[in-house]
Amino acid sequence: MKTSTTEHFPSEKNTCSASLVRSIAAIEAEIQTLENQLQKLKHKKREADSRDFIVANRIILDDVEMSSGDTKPWFGTVWEFGKWLAGNSEKVWLEWNGRIYRVTDIANGRMPDMPGEVDHLPNSIEKPAYL
């Protein structure tokens, strides 16, 4: 009596490699969920750091020289903007690519990593609690 070859081999669903594939997929799904949670927490932390920086330095929108606007030339680099500020602004803070920097840092060739983001600035109308 002949037996078929399929009787000697497990089905594709029950192979060792298929079991490993399922285990890997389950772990990858868990990792993706954790990665999504981590990214949300990092975003919240970045926003909290920005707001804390703004409050600690008592900055409002009116205190920040924006890098673009109707009365400004186009600046190709932050250094060009810094040079322009030297003769055209008395403000302590400037905005570059949405971040808040000290004018003195940029004027002296430094661009430290700063946590403040312009999107989190209160305007003078809102009268933040720290004013």
C-alpha cells in the first residue's frame, strides 16, 4: 500500500517556519503599538519642553523677530538673518524654521538646540499668567 507524501509532512499551517512567521508577526504588531505610543509621548514631551522654555523666559509673540514677513528681505541662511537683525531689530529673540533662538547666539555664530517653538507662543492679547 502506497502512502501519499503529504502524510509524512505537516501541512503548511503547521510547519515550524509558519509558526515562527506567526510569532514574528505578533511581536511586530506589539512593537508597532509601542512605537506609536512612544512617538506620541515624545511629541508631548517636546511640546511641554517648548512651553516650559517660553514661560521660564517670559516670551510672547511680540518679543520674537520673525524670519519672514512683508517688510523683510528673503534670508537664505540664519546667519544672513542674524546680520540683518543687527541693524534692523532690538528684539532679544528670533524665529528660524519655527524655533526660537536668542539673537545674540545667532549673531555670534552659535545655533544651539533650543526647545522653544513659535507655535506655542502666546500673543500679547492673551496676556499669559507670567506677564
